[in-house]
Amino acid sequence: MKNLPIILMILFIIIGFSLHILALMKVFPLIISTPLLFIGILTFLFYLNDRKRFRGF
């Protein structure tokens, strides 16, 4: 259960990437796929960066 958020975020990035590839082939709108991929990568990086932060005594 500890790895579930990481797995879901990676799955969201893969879905966003595949939609972006479809958008580059002009099958899906590019204006929708680009923010989805950006938000997926951004939340994944924020989650990885926030886990090991020292919170004080």
C-alpha cells in the first residue's frame, strides 16, 4: 500500500504520454494532452521531492 501513489502517478504519466503521442499524430487535441502530461510529471516530481524532507523535532 505504500507504493500505491507512486504506481498511480506513473500510470497517469504513461496515459498522458500516450495521449500526447496521439495528439502529435493529430488524433487527439494537443491543447488537452500537453497540460495532462505536464501535471502528471509535476505531481510525480513534487511527491518524490516531498517524501524525504526533514520536518523538525
